[in-house]
Amino acid sequence: MPHTAAKPADDAPHLLVVDDDRRIRDLLSRFLAGEGYRVTTADNAKDARAKLTGLSFDLLILDVMMPGETGFELARSIRGHSSVPILMLTARDGAESRIEGLQIGADDYLSKPFEPRELSLRIANILKRAQPAVAPPVESVRFGPFVYHLARGELRKGDDVIRLTDREREMLRILTATPGETVSRMALAGNGDQTSERAVDVQVNRLRRKIETNPANPLFVQTVRGIGYRLVSAP
């Protein structure tokens, strides 16, 4: 029984295959869809430009030897305004052609004929390199002499643990998530109820009495008039 490839997921990487050979376009489209990618095809540079205008792609696969505007010329034009990954396909196997493609800004280069599995591996490697580096999760935030440990919900001043209520702990979690940025009263309240928003002011004042030298003139949890509060890493 013939194998039927599952439909690619809606969030699967979206590839644009640009080749003037319909047979190659169809083969690559079926193969790459079977590998789990969303695939759009174009038969020339003009068609590719139209697709690029209306759609977002994670990687472009460009044939070099196309009539009219070549894949090299299209890649050079795209590189003028976009850093989308580009894989060049060509029947030309010379080192000069590979060098030209890489100088233009292509991420990789594959000579025809090629094994489909090699193409799939090269695509996977390019997409992996193109992913932004994942920042390690923030474990603690320091402000003045205090350190707030997010996972434990624990506030320390040196070796001393500052006792917090559940609401104070939750407000600190929200404020330390974006230090220096304004957080609305609604966000600190946890819902849109106006009474709860007003209650935030009372809860913030209680928190200030635990961490501020002068709660009336706070250094750390500062008021942003008419909006909310922000956590400042004051010395």
C-alpha cells in the first residue's frame, strides 16, 4: 500500500522552492512535504518575488540557472533587504560558482544531481543555525541589596530571608520578569476588576515597607503615575 505523507503542521517551517523545471519543482514539493515542511513553489524570479511579497518563508531554495533573472541575481537582490536563509541549487559544479553563491550571501550550495536525503539534511542544518540562541532562564533578579529567586519565590537581603505574602510574592514575580519596564495595576492585580486594581496600591505599600528605607520615597518599586509600577535596580 502506498505511503501517504501526513499534512505538515501549521507551524512547520515554510520553504519556497524556485526552479524553472516543473518536474524538479513537483518532486521537491512532494518530498519536502513528506519531510514535514510546508512548501510553496515558483517557476521564475518574478513569480518568487510575488510569493515573497505576500508570504513569510523560513528558507528559500533557489535554482541558479533560470532563464531571465538567475538565482544568483535573485539571491543578491533578496540579500539587500532580508536575511532569510538561502540554499542554492545548480547543475554547475565548479568552485567558482560555489564561491559566487556564498559571496552573495547564500547559506549553502548543492550541486545537481543530489540525493533528496542530503537536501533534507542541509535544510535541517540551515534552519537549526538560523534559530535565535535561546537565552538561559533567569534564576534570580538583583535590585539594591536584595535578590529575588524566581523559582523559589524567595526574597533575600544578604543571608536574611524577607517574609512575603503570596500576593507580594506574585507581584515581585511579575515586576522582576521585566525589570525597569512599567507594569500596569491591572497586570499586578491579576484581573480587570477595578477594586483589585486599587487594592494593588495598598499591597505595594506593604511590600515597600519591607524593602524600602523610605517607603514614601521608594528606590526600588517606583510609581508610574496613572499606569502602575516598575522595579528599578537602584544601587
